[in-house]
Amino acid sequence: MKKFAISILGFWILAVLLGRILQLTPNAINLNAILSSPSLITTSAAYLLGADDLGRSILARLLRGVEVSFIVAMVVTVVTMTIGVFIGLIAGFYGGKVDRILMQITDIFLAFPGILLAIAFAAVLGPGLGNLIIALCLTGWVTYARLTRGQTLGLRNRQHVQAAESLGASVPRLILLHILPLLASVLVVEATYSLSSVMIAEASLSFLGLGIQSPNASWGAMLRDAVRYMLVAPHYVLIVGMSLMSLILAINLGGDYLRDKWDVRKVD
Amino acid sequence: MGLLKQLSSFCIVIFGVLLLTFLLIHLIPGDPVEVMLGESASVADRVQLRADLGLNQPLIQQFGTYLAKITHADFGKSIHSKTPIIELIKTRYPATLKLAFLSLLIGSSIGIPLGIYAALKAGHWQDFVVTIVSVRLSAMPAFWLGPMLMLIFAVWLGWLPVSGMDSNASILLPAMTLGFGLSAILTRMTRTSLLEVLNDDYIRTARAKGLTEPNVILRHALRAALLPIITIVGLQIGSLLAGTVITETIFSWDGIGRLLVESIEKRDYPVTQACVLIVALSYVLVNLFTDILYRLSDPRVKFG
């Protein structure tokens, strides 16, 4: 399973790099190729996986799309983790009123199920890559805040923290040197899972037309087009869907592996 | 946590949800009126809309009016169709509820028996297969599972309508899309909670006194394991409501999720606002209800 996950992940990372090196033309239109099926006997390698409804190469768009997917997932994960961990540490370390207020705020964000709030933010901010990232960041920090807060509450009363505190260590020192390192494994596992959930969220928003806009390629937007032409060109939806699923699966398997290796249990 | 404390926290959450949905319209970059009406709108129309939305008042006063209107189930008018938004919701919401209910039924009737089966076969290959399949299935987003089901059942086999709401069978594909994802979660939950119970002393007692295996499982083990399962089912109703946004869009099912997407496309933000609010409120209410039910039915969990 581990080798399987690594090879799929490696494949897609390679695909991103390859997409950078190769002179891709994801927006080039070939009217003769509209909705053509995958075939090995094409005039150019770009049409190995066929073409979309505008005659653009599915292969090239797939490679450009996975890059967008990775970029969004990385940026959103880093930003939400930073914000969420900061809030969670403060709430868990100080406890009491600060904790209650901060957790009440996270409860309000959790009152919007799934990506509903991200949809709402993306809708009012307007479409585009930047706004998509903002919408996902505005809603994604909550999981980290909850997770970090729960763990910090437990760690706060550990003897090594108490000892450091009675020796006169400052609050930032306590948090950064005595608590945060013990959270690292939990957070890395959570971040791995969040990479895949951000990818799904990005694809969902783009699928709804709220994310990356045409002619820029993204897997969600490709799926949207593919579903529309599913009756005439089922290969389109199959290729994009399978690509997305394989990437998500590989990342989740990676997360499972790290979780088992470090024996992380989700505490909340 | 006591019931009172929970209710007060619930009220704060509701207030926060109202505040956040109210602020949505103010997050629009630039002038919201211009964004909604477009650049070609006449000055009179703009002034009218600005007054209708109360955007010419101070923010706090706007929020006050917003709250007052909502308590009277007044969500304002749709900019696009000029109909009161509450009418739109009244026509769309039942369709979503119907879909969510059927998905729940499909999810439970697949997930719970499968989970029991997996728990009984724990460690065998059957358990392994069920777990693998359910893990994969639960990782499948609706926009991938939906088109796949559509391709198989509507296009290749031709058994069910592709999309729309024309026939009674139209509900099956969207309900399966939502239900399969749910069944995967339920399978794992049922398996885990049944396995926990199966190692308890009273199960050993039941077996020792010579009860038949089905009796032990159904009357003794399942009864104790059912509580967490019911809680999960309850908590999933809310997520189902949110999951309908994409599923309804795929299958052209005229529910509240599709209304939300349509309103975004038309920049009909008052409708967007109302849809988000309704779904969030439903979610919070269902969760509160499930939680109270859970506390009432388990003597070990006490209020206060």
C-alpha cells in the first residue's frame, strides 16, 4: 500500500514538473479534434487522451490542472494551519475566558456544514484563483484550531511544561519550545489529510463555477465540462475523475501511513 | 455540559450564524448594488435597490432590521425574479428534504447491515473487503460518484433517467450518490461500535448461558451499539443538506442547493444569503436535536 501510494503521488508530482518543462499549450484549440477519444494514432502526443469540447488537449489541461490543484492545496494548508494552530495554542494555553470565546467563534464556523461557507465566501468575493484561496483559508482554519486546542489543554499540565514555567520561562518560550514540538506529529498527519480535502474543496468550487475560470485549466472545471458532454464523450469524465481519485487516494493513504507510524490518535 | 449551558451556547452560535450571513453581502468587493445590477443599470434602479436592501443605513441598524425581518420569515425579494425569497424557499426546500431523507434511508439500509457483517467477520477477508470498499467510497466526492452512477445506470444500462425531476425515478440517482457516501461512513461506525460491545462481559454472559448467536447479536449487542450509530445518522443529516448543493447541481434536482448555485450565477445575493442561512440553521437544529435525544436515551450521559 505504501509503495502504491508513493508511486501514484510520485507520478503526479512528476507530471507537474513535466508540465513545467514541456511547452504545454492547454488553451490551444483544434477544431478537428473536438471531443475526440483517446487514441495512440494521433498526429501529436498532446491528443493521446483525446480532446475536450473545444478541441483542447485533455492531457495538457490535466497536467496544468494538477499543478493548480497542488498549489491551492499547499497554500491553503500552510495558511490555515498557521492561523488555526496559533488560535488553538492561545485557547488551550490560557484556558478560561479566552478559550471559551475562541471556541465559541470556531463553533459558529462549524455551524456551516461542509463547504457551504466556502461556497458563500467564494460567491460574494467573485471567481478567480486568489479569491478561491481566500475563501478556503477563511473557512479551513477551524479544524486546526480545535485540534491544537484539545492537545494543548492536555499538554499544558504536563510536568515538563510546569517545570519550565516555574523556572521562569516566558509564554512564547513555553509554547514554542515545550508544547509545539509535541504537537508536530499530530499536525503533520492532519495537514496530509487536509491536502486532499482542500483538493476536493477546490475541485468542488471550480465544479460549481466559483473557482478557477475558463480558459484556465482546473480539474473541477474540467469535470464540469466533462459532465455536460458525458453522453457523447464519456472518456472525458472518466479520465479527469480517475486522475482526481487516484491523487486523493494516494494522499489519504500517505496520511494513514503517517498516522499509524507515529501512533497519532485524533483528540478533540 | 448542562442543558442550559448547551442551549445558551446554541443561542450564541445562532446569533453568530446570523451575523456571518448578514455580513456576506458586505464582503462583496466594491459596491454591492453595482455588482448585483451590472454597470448598465439606471440610477433610479440603483437607488431603489440600495434602499430596498437598506444599504444606505448604518451597519448596526441594518443588522437590526435584518434580524427583525428574519423573525417574521421575511428574507426580502429576489433581485432577479422579484418574488419574495420565502416563496422560493418554500417551493425548493421540500425537494431537498425528500432527497436527504431517501439518501438517509439508502445509506442506513446499506451501511448498518454491512457494518454488522464486517464486525462479525472481523479479521477475515470479508471484513477486509468491506472496510477497503467503504474507505474508498467515502473518499469519493459527489461530483465524481454522481457522474459515474449516471454513466452506469442512465447511459449504459438505461434503467434510470439521467437528470431532472420529471419522473418519480429521477430521485434515485441523486439519492444513491448521497446515500452511498453516507453508507460508507455508517458501515465503519457500525463496525467499530459493535466490535467494542462484543468484547463486553455481558455478551460473554449471554453466550455462556446458551443464547443462540443471532439472539446475542441482535438483542444484546446491537441494542447497546445502536446509540452511537443513531447519533452518527443524526449528525449526517446536516451534512447531507450541504452535500445536496453539488449533487442537486449535477442531477438538475430543484432543491435549495441548486437554488443557491443558481442565485450565485445570477448574482442574486439576497437569495444566496437566505439559502446559506437556511441550510446552516437546519444543520445546527438537527445537531442540537440529535444531541438532546442522545442524552435522553443514554442514562450514563446526564444533563448538568
